[in-house]
Amino acid sequence: MAKQQLRIGTRASQLALWQANWVKSELEKRYPGIEVTLTKIKTQGDKILDVPLAMVGGKGLFVKEIEEAMLRGEIDIAVHSMKDVPTIFPEGLALRCITEREDCRDIVILRPGVASWKDLPQGARIGTSALRRKAQLLHLRPDLKMLDIRGNVETRIRKLTEDNLDAVILAAAGMHRLGFSGQIGEYLPVSAMPADGTFPTGTAMFEKRNIAIETPVWDEKLCIQCGICSFVCPHAAIRMKIYDQADLVEAPDTFKSCAARGKDLEDKLFTLQVAVEDCTGCGACVYNCPAKSKDDENHKAINMQPQPPLRETERANFNFFLNMPDTDPALFNSATLKGSQLLPPMFEFSGACAGCGETPFVKLCSQLFGDRMIVANATGCSSIYGGNLPTTPWTKRKDGLGPAWSNSLFEDNAEFGFGFRLAIDKTAEYAKELLVKNMACGCAACKGSGELKQAILDADQGSQAGIEGQRARVKQLKDILEKCTHETAPQLLADADYLVVKSVWIHGGDGWAYDIGYGGLDHVLASGANVNALVLDTEVYSNTGGQASKATPMAAVAQFAAGGKPMPKKDLSMIAMTYGNIYVARVSLANPAQVVKAMLEADSYDGPSLIIAYSHCIAHGINMTTAVDNCKRAVNSGYWPLFRFDPRLAEQGKNPLQLDSKAPSIDFDEFANSENRFRVLKKNNPEHADQLLKASAKDAATRYDLYKKLAEMSADCGKE
């Protein structure tokens, strides 16, 4: 009787063949009646060897062709390395078996004369193709230069000499299986990531997707240094710095600069630098640039040009820019648009859509408060582009300070952030109690420290300068506590950083804030706790298909509202203002200065704050390059009035509500007709659309009139 045939599909590399042959032998051992054969298939990943994996597709590159062969019936099963297997399989295929795990460690092969990777010199050149490995090593050794290498194990080992590398990182499993165990230099830990569930930040900068066909190029002769381009950039791909001439030593020949504009900046230089490899090519920066050539109105201070010819030179320019000192905070006012953009972003290069209307607000928040910011993020778009791994967009300052970020569910994110606040406050309270007790210490280390300890207890941290001053004092305290013999010293040393104020932010979209998580948000805002909620209001449930919700405006088409939503949108800001003790602001990219002001006021308010940010979205059916125009139309039509409600003003005898936008200057129809979510109904059902749009226009006008009247009321209204 003829044996039953089983065909295994595999790549033709040495390691892939070893794995397939091992599975073949195990199957034949267990099932003698089966004849197993191998079918070698060349995948895209095998064909493209001169480009980093992350730039050509990452996962799926080594399996797609094999999967297609299985679906065509040419093979029966496939054997893959688990790292190459995507999380989603084509219909008809499934993961049926996982073999016993081999050695899961990574190894470092070092050049002769180096005993350990820890002994590698500053700026050592390390070869690897894995983003994860880059992230892990750079977390421990930020000075290392990570270089992409491709090829089989022998090729990669050979590159140690051929490419003048200091070390090469490979998987221990592959080395063992191919008989290279004798060349293993040093095992790395299972993971260089901390064991407490945290991940290294700032890893998105290593991805370098190079997806933009055209990227912006700066014309330093026309630039007015306003910061608009940096402000609207969704991916922090445009940066600004003011610096000294001496900082240009060793600058690349193509690095651009010009005289800095502004008071007390006569001897300073200014640079606007673009990260062309991280730019998504949306063009929002160019469109919104206000500086134009007198000779050619189409030529601005920043202009789109083909990316490939710029790649090499701008990569060097951007790396040099990053290594320059950050702008001295004493030179600018961070409470202005320009000043905010001179602060380094601590949210960069996310996977958000090109032209995203949410990320500029998240980025600004990180610029203003990132050094002490703790973020609770609801599930949604912001959790996807904010929590992507291993290329995490949240990063840190050069001194290591940066945001802490974590994702929670839709329904409980506000409570999640509330928990942060309660824990931080309790820990800070405990640290102060310990410090008071420690002041009685008379040990040698604490001699003469009484004044320092009292200054920490009395510190005014109402400004960034005050916060930085407190940080310096706490650092001195920790140095003392290292040698202090008092019983409070160990615990106080552990909790001392909580003596510096923390800014707790609760981020999420309209799906969370208006609907699924509204009950929790209302509970937390009503608690009086010092938390800041940033609602990224796209009005469309962006991450889950754009279904109708309480955030959907009247007359807009959405899933489950194909005939246009018949009911008005919930007025979340008005609900919050009725409490009287909540800071509330409604903001938009239409007025950058107002956004900066609102965020700073919210953070400084000792109580709950709610910022609702109009966030244009590709789901609106708009041009994402010109999307800020849609934001302006929303404001100018009265649909999205800009305002700030600050309870502190009421305590001063002033009206707490301040309107920041003018009376409507265009019809509601002009705004609605610029977006497909309104316009499509006109095409499908003109009569019904006309009715709904008229009702929506009336609703917008009524709401604006109400806000206007409230803002005009006497501040002493209700007093005896």
C-alpha cells in the first residue's frame, strides 16, 4: 500500500530548512505511514535583502507566498519561525501546532578584544535587523549606533568584519540549530525590558518608515519663526530650536540656520528641522504656513519636495539637530504658540493617519507637561497610535524625564486616571510626613540640611521654574538620604520623587467621553480631584467604524444613521460647567494660541478640568492637507464656539466663561457642505437632508447664542 503524501512548505534558508526537516522527521517518527516531502518557496523577504524589514512590511514578508501556495493546494502544511507569523491568518488557514520552545535568549557576537557588550566603547556600531533588539539595547545603552543587517546567520557573522561592526545580535536558537554555538560571545537576558510590565519609551524613532513621497523643505530666508508648521504637524516631524553659534561646530554642510527673531535673541541662531524619514507627507505644514514669497505666492517658508533625494542629507541633519542642546527656557515664553513649539515633544512619530487631527493636541500636551505627566488613555485611536509596540511614540527629555502612559478600557478610563491621582497624592502626603520626621535627624549626612528640607516642604510649584527648582532640591535630598541613618531614610528615598508635583491626564476619544465611559468621566469630574481630561472629539467613533453616537452631530451620516442623525449632539461642555467647580475649555486647531492657553490653565487649576478638542478626521470625508480650514469653518459658523470656563475668575468677581471666538461669520451650510458626512445625505435624499441641515443649523445658532448670553452675564449674578 502506497504511503500517504504530506507536503511541507518552507523557505530555502538554512535555518528554515533545519526547522522543516526537524518537523518532517518528527512526523515520520510518529506516523510511519506518511511520506513527508519539502517544497521550497522563495518569499518576498528572501528577495529583498538590502532594505530594513520595517521599511518593507515587517511581519508577513516571510510567509505570504507560502500561505498562498497552501491555499492553492500546492502544499499541505507550512513551517515558520514564530516571530514571522502574523496575528491574523487568511480565511481557511490557522495555527494548529507550536513546537517546544528552544533557547529564547538573544546573543551578542563581539569583535575580538571585547569581553562583554557592557564594555563596548561609546558609539559602538551594532548590527541587527530587529526593532525589538534595537529598542532593548538602546534602553540600556542610548549611545550605541544600531545598524540594519540582513542575510543568513553566516552572512551576519561575516558582516562583523566586513562592515567594521563592534557586535552583531542574533537569536540563540538559530545559532544552536545551525551548529554555531562555539561562536556565541555573550548571552543577553531574556528581555532587556524591565520585569515590572513597563516598556522602554522613544522607540518609534527607530522605525524610519520613509512612506512620504514628498516632504517639507525649509526656506530659512522666508521663515518668520511663528511655529505654526510645528504646531499642526501630527507626527512631530518638524522641530524648532534657538541656539548659540558655537553649537554649530561639526554641523553637516547642508545644515540650515538663520538669525533668531525676537527680543534678547540678537546673537542667537534659529533652525527649523524636518525628520524626512518620519514624515507622512500630509502637507499640513506647508498649507498652513503664513509666510509667502513676494515674487511667487506659491512658494512659502516651507515647501514640499520629493523625499528620496533628501533622505541621506536630512537624516544627518536631523541627527545633528537632536544632539544639539535644547533651547534655553529662559529665552522664550512657553505660554505662547512659538514658545510651546520650542519645547521638545515627548510624543513623536506615531502610527496615526497622515494629517491626523488628534495627535497635535497630544503632542502639545507632552511638550507642555511631559516631564511630569502621567496619562491614562481610553481604548480608541489614541490607544492604538499611543500604545503601539515595539515602536512606542511616547519618549523623554535628554535628562531622562518623560511621560508615563498606560491604556485602560473604554468604560473605566476616567476611574483609571482617578486612581493615578489618588495614589500620587497619598504617596506625596506620606513623603511629606516622612520628611517632617526626618528633619529631626542629627546624623552626619543630615547636618545643615534643615533649610533644604523646609524649602522642599514650602516650595511653590506653580510654574515650570518652580518645578525645576523643586527637582534640584529633591535631588540634593536623595543624595543626603543615601547616607542618612534615620529610620525614615529608606522609605523617604523611595518616595522622594513624589515631592515634585505630577500632572495627571485622562485621554480618550468621543466614543469614550460621550458614551461608553461617560458615567465614569462624570463621576471623576464631580469628585473635585485634580485631574485633566482631554477629549479628542472626532464626532465619529473613529477607531470602531464610525457608528452613530451621542457625539455625532445632527444631520451627519454614520453607521446606524444612514439617513443622517435626527437628534442633536450631547453638549458635554455645558453639562460639565453646571457643576461650577470644573475648568472647561472647547478648543480647535483653528486658534493655536487658545489651545496653549487652555492647556496651561487646565494644568494650573487645582481641581478637575475638561478640554474638548475638535479633532478633524479622515472619516469626515475631507482633504487632510487642508483640514485646518474645516476646523476654521466649524468655528466661524458658530458650530464649534471656542471658550474657556475658569472657576477661579468667579472667585475674583468675574464671569468665569470667556468666549474666544467671534460671532458666526459664515452660514452653517458652508461648514457642512465641506464634509462628506453631511454632503452625502444631500445626494441620496435631498429633501430629508435639507430638513435635517436646517434643524442642525438652528441648533448650532441656538447653542452659540446661549454661550454668548452666558458669557455676557454679570459676574455678580445670583449674589445677595
